[in-house]
Amino acid sequence: MKLDELAKACEALGLSYDVEQKKYPRCWWEEGGRIRVEKKLKKTELMIRLAEKIKEMRG
């Protein structure tokens, strides 16, 4: 899963989010980051909705 997929899923669900470019110190050469989402739902429900949306987008 990539950051752009998560960002598109958040956008499709109408969630307010912020993408931050971060790296894990042990793997400093790998591109990565995180997405911070405004808390409107419980974390479990948010994860389920994001997973369903990404699955739908992948076809």
C-alpha cells in the first residue's frame, strides 16, 4: 500500500487528512511517510472504511 492510495481513499471518503514525509531510521533510504486523519470515527471503523475503499479502487 502506498501513501497516494491512502490519500485518495481519504479524499473519496471525505476525510480531512495531512500527508507527512517521514522515514524509519533503520531504513532511511526507503521512501515513506504517514497520513494524519482528522478524528471523526473510531480508529477501527476508520481502518475498515479505508481498507474497503482501497479494495474498491484497486478493482
